[in-house]
Amino acid sequence: MGRILKDYEINPDGVHIHIEWSRFVIGASFFIPCINTDKAIRQITKIVGTMEAQIRYTVRAEGGKWGVRVWRTL
């Protein structure tokens, strides 16, 4: 049995990923390596919706890994 996700965590492929949202400043970006990119985008969008922030994202490969790159734009 897995542990319950906290409001600021994501788990697109079943692995918990903790993002330090307080350090996610305008112009910063991060890459989440994952197969289930749709779920990652839904989870990230839900969290960002609780913040006074806007993001842009793209699904792509980086360093041979598939995933989602997210930038904070506001």
C-alpha cells in the first residue's frame, strides 16, 4: 500500500515526486521524467492553480528520458 500524496506532490508513474514550490520562481523550470505525461500535467496544473502563478510546459525527451519540462512564467 502506497502512502497518501500531499497537496504539493505528484506521482505520474506511481513514484512520489516532491517539488519545492516555494523555490519555483518566475523564469525557473524543472523536468519531471515520466511516461504518464498527461497525469503529470494534470497534477502540476492542479497544484499551480492553488498558487498565484502561471506556467508553460512541453512534453519532450531530455537526456534520453521522456517527460515534462515546466517553466514558471508568472
